[in-house]
Amino acid sequence: MYEDRPGKFLSLRWIIVGGVILITVGFALGFTAGADGAEGGGPLSGVALPPPDVDFSPVWKAWHVIDEKFAPEATASSSIATSTEDENQKRVWGMIQGLAESLGDPYTYFLPPVENEQFSEDMSGRFEGVGMEIAVRDQILTVVSPLKGTPAEAAGIESGDKLLKIDGVDTNGMDIETAVKRIRGPRGSEVVLTIVREGWSEPREIKVIRDVINVPLITTSLRPDGVFVIQLASFTANSPQLFREALRKFVESGSTSLILDLRGNPGGYLEAAVDMGSWFLPSGGLIVEEDYAGDTGSTMHRSRGYNVFNENLKMVILVNRGSASASEILAEALRYYGIAKMVGVNTFGKGSVQELVDITSDTALKITVARWLGPDGKQIPSSGLTPDVLVELTDEDREAGRDPQMEKAAEILLGR
């Protein structure tokens, strides 16, 4: 879910395109920042100076008041000795987290050591949990998508589900990191999720047994009617190579009708989306623009011009509420240039870019640094992209093994 991009930022710069976590500032405190925007600069080192126009005296006064007056609750564990250094470090992490939360952005948050290590495990594509993406939508923990073939999908979790409780603990006001810690656990253990779904009259409890999660990538199939389907689960570092192999199978099949299934795909590497779009667009065609704050300007990402398909190609892209970020970028670009029609329901609506900045050697800050603009210069709306053809997929359809979205896509391609 990152882009390691040289050039404008010559230091290692990780861009997070998927806005969600896989289930899968040291301000004035002398910590090292992970990256800077200076041309030719590497990661900042040494002491980060406090901004001259900010009065930090209330912070330090509160710190000393806590030292002098706070009476901790007496518990069985209070007899375990905890060093002042450890307690002070916890306060520092809390201050940074509070600073991040003050921005009111659900995609900006601090990763203390344990959470930062978990995040790194997520990016490896293999971890233990239930296998779903979550985000904060309208201040409610929301399922972006259950990953294919995972316990979450098997248990019936769906995109758009609202998480009200985790093992009986109310999630009201709970941040993503806290939710991730509660949902995760060792293989074979159980977590109970209290969920409300559109169309349900009341919340329901869903029990999920945790397992080892291996993030799936690409599957291909040739339908009996001659339509070729490529299902892409996420935009990982090796997705471009796998996508190229999938396109080779498509060409070898002799079909000219292609369905790209991005349903439940929460995003990933920006470079992967750009590379995939380049197979269909001429060189230089704008795929997406990163619009940065202040005077930083913007960055254009254009097609590399692999475009190997002619006017005989007929293409439909399937999307749903679980299609986010890089999925939205690719789908909108191909629609804008008339390469493909979009079928399904509105996408997730994530139009922002996150950068992962090392704060210390074992902590990081994930921060929103830019907004996505499509080829038309407009930001992806928070309500998501609206497909050309709206088709719902209901619980009754799933139970009956029907996929009206897929069938509608095939119908369009076959001209029926």
C-alpha cells in the first residue's frame, strides 16, 4: 500500500494509497522525522525545533500537574514495578496520538511500537486475524471489505457493515488502531462482532474464528459465454507482474470481452494502479493527480503507453462499496477515456493520500498529505464513484449463488 518514489522527494517516501488497515510527533521532543519535502534532502536528523508561534507552556504545566497530583487506581498489577522512563514514554506517545487526532482526519494517526510492528506485518501480506479491511466512515467503524477466502468472508461479513461492538466492547469513539488490536488474535481463537447492516431491523452478533491470513491477489477465468474475467483483490508490489500474466491469458483465450472485477478491492500501491492503466491508455494520458497542500503543488501520474489493445476490446469494471482508493483511481481513469463502463454500486469514496513518516526507529505517523484528483480534475467524492449502470447484489442473491452484477456486465459486453 505504498509508493516508494524517488525524484521530488529523494529520501525514502512511503505513500499509502489504501486508506485502511488489514484485519489486516515528536514535536519539540527531539525525535527524528522520517522524511522531508526539501529537494535533495534525506530524512531529517537531530532535534526537531518547536514552531516559534506556538505556546507549549500549557503542555508542560499539565505534565507537571500529572506528576504531582495523579493518583493511579490500585490494582493487582500495581505492584509490578514500572519505571518512570516507561511511564513518560507512554505519555509522549499519547501526546503524539492526541496531536494526530486533533486534525479530525480518520486516516491520520500515530503508530506506537507495537502497532507499528503490526502495520509492517500487514504490509507483508501474511498475518493472523479475521481478514477484513476497516475504516472510519461518518465516525463509525465500517467494514471496507472482507478479503477473499478469509474467515471474515466465510462468516458473512460484508462491505458497509457497521461495527458496533467487539467482544461486547462498544466501539463508539474507538479509533482504528484500538479496533485492530481487539479484532486481531491468534489462529483458532474467536472474536464476536456486533454488526448492523442496511436492511436489518436490529444488530446481530457474528462469531469469527481467527486464522492465518494470506492476502489474495489475482484470479482469472473464462466464462462459458466467452467473457474473460480478471478479479483483482488488492494493488500490491507484485500486482503489475501478475496483472500482465492475467492479460496474457486473456489474449491467448481469444476473447475480446473483459471484465475487471474490483469489488472488495480496498486499494494498494499507486504505482500498481498506474502500471495497470498503462496497458489500456496511450503514453502521457493522465491517470491521476496528487494535489498537495500549501505551496508543494501537485504530482501528475501518466500512462506509460503500453496500450496493446485496439478498438476491438470491450471492457466492463465491476465495483462496490469495498472498492477504494487505487481501485477508484484505475476505474475512473479507464471510464474517463472511454475504455470501460463501470457496473455495480457506489465505491467507498476515498480521495486522499497518506504518507508513512518514521518518528522514531520503531514508531511512525500515518498522515494525509494530498488529495486525489481524477483525469477530469475533480476529487473522488466522499460518496464514492457512481457506476454507469447501477446493479445491487443482495443477501438473497448471495444465498442463492446469483451474481446479478457479473451477469449485467457480461450482458453489456455481449450486446444483449
